[in-house]
Amino acid sequence: MKRALFYLAVILMSVLLGLLLNNMEPKKVVKLLTVDTEYAYLMEKDAIGTIFFYLNQPQHKITSKEAISRVILHDQKKASLVELNLYMIEKGHEEIYLNESFTKYLLHFVLPRLSEDWVFEDAYVTIELSDQREYSIRLGRFTFFAKSSEEPYLDWTSLEGQKAKNDLRSRLKTIVITYAGSIKDIESIEIGSNVHLTYETLEKTLTIHIPNDSYVLSYVPVIILYTDGSKDTISHFLFFNDYVMLKESGPMINVYALD
């Protein structure tokens, strides 16, 4: 009888010790990362735009479309804002940042139809959950371009994006457009908030040079303004897709702790 009580006491002590150690273990902090990005979209009918973030805990409600009640794009002071119609949430690849694994999530939304260009120089998005929690996170810069009703003048045949030499960041340095036929006299070229870019034309190739900046830049439209007042718009195009963005982004990364 005494032996049985002894074994029972040992089992109870083991259980209590296990519970105590479990309570003493630090809980994993839910971290969300964004990377300062130059977002730019041409507001075409039924077109889809995308924003992204990284999360170290995939089970969080912010990754569930059903748990999200509203998504609002705004500037830092919330002086300008537009509600985004969330279309779907896509789970992407995993990356390592400071020895911790993060999963990329892409929030796809239906582009709004605005009558004029709209620029958010200091863009944030607020994600409101159905349980009353909300999170405001920095995106970078955001530009919506109004779609031109004119027919395209440039018969382009290929698009290519290139990074700067020895720059591993996800940032365009040069866009190369080949075309058939002729091209009209160009007044200026824009992509996102980058306006009046330098360029050159040679042997049916238009080469656009983009200045350096502290923003990711890989998915943009090209707006060509001609001297006669007309313009060409080439829809937002993914020039490359990096799978080690966090490793190379350094100070462009914003870190948030979620509850």
C-alpha cells in the first residue's frame, strides 16, 4: 500500500513539475514583417492588386479572409484613405530572418476605379478583424494610375527588368522594352512615384533608367507621355520575383508584434 502511494506521489509531482515548467516557458511572440515597397497599379477593369507581409505564426487570424472585416489603405495621418475590396489571401514561400522562419502572405484585392491618379507617399494599411482587433502596418509608397481611354500607340514586343550590378535587393534599375514599328516623340516616362525618368531609344529598343531608392520595386506599370499630349500605358508587370527578399532588405524591414 505504501509503495502504491509512493508511485502515485511521484506521478503527481511529475505532472505538477511539467505544468510548472510549461508555464515558465516564454510564449512565442507573433511577429509580422513588411518591407518598404513601391506599389503601383493601373486601374483597369476587374484588375487585381496585391500587398504582402511576412508572419512567423501562420495560424493567426490575420491570414484568414473570413476573419477580416475591412482593409483600408491610407497615409500615415489618415488624411487620405480608400477601402480595398479583399479578393483572396494567398500563402507564399518561407524565408529566414534573424534565425526565425517567416511565411509570406499575399493579400489580393480588386483595384478601385478612380477618375484620376492617386498617390500615397507614406502608405499604410489597416486590417480590421471581426473580433474588433485591428493592425496598422507600413507598406511604403502606393500609386494608383487612372487608365487611359486612348488606343495604344506603342506596339511593344517584350519587357525585361534588370537590377543594378551587384545589388541583391528586389529593386529594378533598368526596364528594357522592345517594339515593332516606330515610336512617337516622348515627353516623359513614369512608373509609380518615379516621374520624368531618363531613357534612350536605339534600334527599336526603349531603355528606361530608374534612380536608386530605399524601396522594393519589381511590379509596376509603365506610363509613356508623348509630346502631342497622348500617352501609352503598359499594365503592371512582375519583372522578377525574389525568394530571399528579407535577407537583402535590411533597414527597409518593419517589425510588428501582434496579439
